[in-house]
Amino acid sequence: MSNFTEMDCYLFGQATHYDIYRKMGAHVMTVNGESGVCFDVWAPHADRVYVIGEFNGWNENSHEMHRVEPDTMGVYELFVPGVKLGCMYKYLIIAKDGRHLYKADPYANYAQLRPETASIVTDISHFKWTDTTWMKHRATLTKQTIYEQPMAIYEVHPGSWMRHPGRDDDGFYSYRDLAKSLISYVKEMGYTHIELMGISEYPFDGSWGYQVTGYYAPTSRYGTPEDFAYLVNECHKNKIGVILDWVPAHFPKDAHGLVEFDGTATYEYADARKGEHPDWGTKIFDYSKNEVKNFLIGSALMWVENYHVDGLRVDAVASMLYLDYGKEDGQWVPNIYGGNKNLEAIEFFKHINTLILGRNPGVVMIAEESTAWPKVTGPVEEDGLNFSYKWNMGWMHDFLDYMKLDPYFRKDNHNKMTFAMSYNESEKYILVLSHDEVVHLKCSMLNKMPGLEGDKFKNLMAGYAFMMGHSGKKLLFMGQEFAQVQEWSEARELDWYLLEDPNHKKVQDWVKALLHLYTSNPCMYEQDTTWAGFEWINADDRDRSIFSFVRKSKDGKNNLLFVINFTPVAREDYRVGVPKNKTYKLVLNSEDPKFNGTDKNRKESYKAVKKECDGRDYSIAYPLPAYGVAVFKF
């Protein structure tokens, strides 16, 4: 009797076999009283398929696999008695043209450490989870209540966050090392989520994990699948959510990977004009094939349901939606209506997002989408893609363009900082300052700032305050929180020694204060997606480059007033209009001595007076320092 049944074939052929990872790949089982491993692989156009490995001395002829019924499905299977956990293996695929292809298992749950490429038999179903409290709470969240929760994400590349000095194995922190050091750091700083780059297995360190060969395997760079599960479990026990980067847009051409898997275009589009990214040198998944869609859907479900991951950040969504993305005329094929939209990818997104969010309440799907594609986070019923959130790349570009300017020229670019609120209600947004902004000649966040060293730090602090106060969830890449000087490189750890410098320590302390202000005040997050939660006091003070706005809570209590000065000119006579005749308590001040500032005798509270300002009947006067940030609670 076959492990992969006729019903499995039917569901696989419909792209609805949602537990496909429990059937495909290598699974330890007992057949007729004998313990061993059952191997299953999809290779529809192969001539013959063999499984080779340590168990047979890599003999290429001894273990031929057979096609399961129905024969047309192209699934090959073989049960091999005596194979044990930890055994390395590959598939030898004989193509119709006679080529011998040595392939890693697309559904493998564990792989050899690069540069080796074999798959490894493992069992991912028996980890002892102890995160019941977290998972029960997650399951109570609806799509609406998720939007009302705080989300401050720390984006992490595990291989370069910290390293063990002097070791020959790159000194990578293991998943278990990260569980000890990263979680405690993230908790202390005040982040709510960790987003992990490069967890799905990949061959080349320099791709940062965005060219994947193992969609079902946590990379072995940092340990075993069980070690990865331990990291997620510990995050949850410490009330930290886990988001993974996930890359369904394309895959690399490494010979052991998915490319021409059975000697033909199996996972990719056959027509190179649809099946290749000329800029990236990668292959594009064929979203018209149900088996390919099922492969990707099964991967996403495995991370969420088997590893308890709380969300997937879907990479390069725009490259999937547009047939002409990164292509010149003649390099792409229009759809059946003559347009440039990939109709198959659109259907795929609607399917997978509806499925994952429907099966797993409290989980989020996040789109890295860089264009003005409508309704990315809109419901399928309104022809939306049904993502939970979209990265706000427009805000990021405008914000960085503004922050890079000499303060003298900021008055002429004032609208770059106010524009994002004009479209804030069109999608559910995450404001991002990601790894992409601090690599390859783009400069670190600190070195994007104008001025001499002291001004650079003050500019950065003001910028972070604006980001944290603005509507939208938040994401900062590792190192930005202490003003890393060098651009990020995957080849080395962050420059933690900088924290011995008071300037860098004050930025870290400032970001920590902002994060705790964010998570402890519902006005900062519970009405992110509506104007009900945000109000400009003065969005038009371009000549002085000062922004003032209020973040409002649902119950009208504990609102926060932000005043941010983006020039080196102090305004000792600064007056700001206020919504109510109340006392305004200063809860965050960039010139506080704890941030290396000089304000030792600053008042803690400011009573509104009946004096018109900013179109308001009442106002307060506050001596606003150069690059000063003041946050008041009322």
C-alpha cells in the first residue's frame, strides 16, 4: 500500500493538500513490522528516479523509486527499511534526455551545512512545546483586534547579530544561543516581535537567505530543526512574537535545487520570458501549476502550524504581481488580456492569505510591496490580496529623503514628512527601516544624517521619534537602535563596542525609551489605521521645520502630543496649540540628561493657557531645543 494515496494525489493536484509536508519528503515509519524511511518526491517528467544516500553507500542503482497511482501525477515513492534519523540522502533523477541530476529533497526538513548539499532525514513532529499560553491568546485575536495591538519589530540577521570570537565555524550564534541572548535584549529594549531573515535553507551566505533551496528546512547554519523550534518556543514564553522572511517569488539556479528539477521546467515557468528574473539571475515559480502552488502553500503552513511562527513577511511581492517587473520590452509575456498583471500570482496570494489567516487566527501575512498596487491589505471580497499588513515603502523613501537633507533645505521638502498620512487609511501599514536601507553604499542610518558628529546623532534621535509617533506599526533593523556606523554586512557581527561611546549609548537609550512609550500607551497603536488615532496640530510649519501632532486613544485618556524640531535652531519662545484646556505632562525629552542632554531643570508639566495658536483656543509654551523632541501626555 502506498504512503502517498490516490486522495493525496487528488488534493495535491488541486493545490489543496495543506499537510503536504507530512507526506512528501522523507518520513520515518514502520511498514510490515519493519522500521525505515518512506521517500516521496514529485518529478512528473523524469524517466527514472533513485534515492541514494549513506544507507546504500550512495549506490546509484540499488534503490529505484516507483511512480504511485495515478501514474500521470508524477509522484515517486520508495520505503527503505533500516534507514534512521540523521541519514543523508539525495534523489538521482534520470531525465528523459539521459542526464543524471543529483537533487536535494525539495520537501526535506533538514539539510547539510553549506557548501554541502545533501538532505538529512529528521522528524519535526515531536518537539515538546510549552508555549500554550501564547498560542491560546493568539487564537483569540481577530483580524480587527490584531490591528489594535502594538507591533514593534526587530529585524535580525541571525548570522551577524553577534558572533563567537575566534572560532573556525564562522562563530555563528546557534538558535539556542539566540534564545539566551537575543530574547533578553529584545525584551529589555521593548520590541514586541523578532523578524528573522534567512531561516529557510539557502546555499550562499551573500544572498542573506533570499535565494532559497530548502523551503521546508530551517537553515543548518544555526543548528537543528529542534533547535529552531526551541528558539520560537522561548520567544513565546517571553511574550515575543516571531516573524519569518518567506520568499515565494523566485529561487536560485544551484544544480542541487529546484531548477529543472526533473530535467524540465518543473517548478519554474518554461518560457524564459516568464520564468527568469534577468536582474537577479533566478527562476520564477510557475503559479499556474497547482502542484507548485501547493509546494509553496505547504511551506507557509508548515512554518506557521508546525513551528508556531506568528507571521510571514512575504518578500518581493511586486516582482510576482507584475509580469514585466525588472524586464525590458521583449523580455516578458502579457497576460491573456494583454496586460502586465500576473493573474496566476494574484490568485495565489488570495488563496494563501485567506487560507493561512482563516486556519490560524492571530497570525499575520505581511507584504513587501513597493508599488501602488491597490488593496494589498484589502479583503478578497473586494478584490484585495488579503495581506494583514503592507510595508510602507513610500513613507520610508520620503522619510529618508527628508532626513538626508541639510536642515536649511528641509523647509522646501516639508511635505515629504506629511504626505504619508494622506494615504494612511488606504492600507494597513508597517513603517520600515530595514536591512535594505543600510547596505551596499547606502550608508548606515547615522551616516545618512547631515552635519557634524553631534548633529548626526540628534538628527537620528529626532527621526526615530517621528517614526515612532507616526501612525503604523514599526520595524527597525538590528544595529540601527544604537546608531551603527558601518553599513551592515552579513560577514561580521554588529559593532557592539560602540556602546562604550556615550553618543551611541544615548541613541540606544532613546530608542528603548521610545519603544516603551509606544508599547505602554494604547494611543500609539490601537487606532493606527484611521484618522481617529492621529491629528496634526501643525503640519505646515515648514519655515521652522517643526512638526506637532497628537496620537489619540479610543477612550480619550492618556493621549500623547509630539513636538519635533528638525533644525539646529533652538526656539526658546516656542508655542504649540493644544486640543484641550488641561495640564500637559512632559514624558519624553530628548535633552534629558539620561540621553546625554543638558536640560537639568526642565519643568515636568505645562498648564494650557487661553491663547490662540495653531488654530486652537488653548496653547502651551515650551522652550524647544535644537533638534529637540518633546512628548507630552494629557
